[in-house]
Amino acid sequence: MLTLAQAELRVYEPLAAFPDDVQAGFQRHRHLSRAQVEEMARRRSRHRLVRDVTDPFPHQDDLVRVLKVPAVDADGRPGAGVSEFYCPEEMALRSELAAVQLEGSMRAETFALVVPEAARQANLERLAARAERTGMFDQVDQDEQLQVRTRTAVWGVPAGWFTLFGREDPVEVERVEAEVVGARMTTSLTAALERGRRAAVVMSLHAPDLDLLDDVTSLVAWLQSFHPDAHLELDYGPLAALVWPDDSVFDVQTAIDSLEAGDMSTAVLANHRMVKRWLDVRQLGRAS
């Protein structure tokens, strides 16, 4: 059973990209396996749901995911060991940004029931205290949207995310008794930006009315705000059980290549394959 039908797109940055005061804390997470971190995240999520009082905000310090990438030398050739990149969960900040969006789409009375003012104020105070202590997240405003290192999607993966990856990128698939329970794809930020920019240029020239063009343009602007040596991860989460093996990266790449070549029929066919693949997933989400 899917308990969290959510995919995440995460940016992992080198330790040097973070304030000195938080680097030691991040390094304490190095000994944890990825499975341990994901289990901790699931436990925290369940705990927020079953509290005696309504409070959707986290009270603990951030979990930090660590991505280990084979090291390369100055010439880009494989080197010895691995390089580590870090992605703090930023749940308190993300929760406040979600509250801001929710507040604008709900009646005030309903919003107050879902997000009690006392709980929200307490979360803002914790954010302010952390900012004073670490120098991170010094304000919550529109600019902060660019700095959040994790984007989420429920019951599907946005097509724009797939434009950032290639078929040659490494993939880690999680299995339990031969059943797929998760999948993660990674790439360098440099490669992701190159792909995203190319996709945006091709669409602007050959299909400027596509909504996907705006999505990809927004993604590129977001990624440009991070350290140039960062890495990007697409985590399917439990959705992998429904779609893996997933050819969406291939289909999106085929559609972009075909648009550039003026082959509209192949582009439409590739897009149709991807839409059909995810349609059943989205219908399952609407039924849940």
C-alpha cells in the first residue's frame, strides 16, 4: 500500500556551500545509510499526522540526506574515493511556504482549522532561532522559494523534471523480495542545466505555447541559484512501484529531439506514451 505517493526532486550541494556553523552538524549524518534516513523521515511524517493536537509543522532539527558520488580529478577523469554532497530536508521552511500557498486558496475559517495560528507562529519562531544560530533561512519570502533544495509532486512526476535527466544517468533501484519499492536517478547540476536550457530553447522555437516551456524555464531559474558543483536527484519514492521501469526520460528526450528536427508526429507519439504511463497513477490518486 502506498503511504506517501510523493516524488521529490532534490539538490545536493558540497559542504562548502553551507555556512560554517552547520557543516559539523551535517557531517554527523554521514554514518547513516540512506535506508535509515528514509525510515526516519517516514516516522517523523507519521508522527505529525497522529499528534493529539493539530500541528502540521516539524519540531525536530532537519534530517540531512548525503549523496556519495564517485570522485573525479581536475580533468574530469575518475579519481579515488567518493565526493559527498548534502541536502537538508528543510521541512520547517517548506511547511511555512506551503502554508503561505494554502492560505491564499482556502477560506480563513477552514485554514485556521488545518493550520492553527499558534502552531504556525511556533514554527516561525523556531525558524528565526535557527537563522540566528546558523545563518541559514534568514527570512521567509518569495525569494526563499528559489533556495529550497527540495521540490515535491504527489501522484506523479512533472514532465519538466524529466527534461533534466538523461538515459545514461545512474539509477538506484530499491527492491524488497524482488519487488520494486523505490528508485532514484542522479545527475550533475551542470548536465541538468544544459539539458533544461536546451529543452527550453527547442520548445520556444518550435512549440512556444506548451505549458512545459514555462515549467522548464522555472526549473532552470531555480537550479541556477545553487552551487555549480551540486548534484540533482529525482526520487520516485513509492511511485516507483507503479511505473518502474520508467521510460519517461527517454520519451521526453525523444519528444525534444523530434521537435528540434521538425518531426511533430514522433514528438506527439513520445508525449502520448508518457502521458498514458502516468494517467493510471493520477487516476489512482484521485480515487484515494
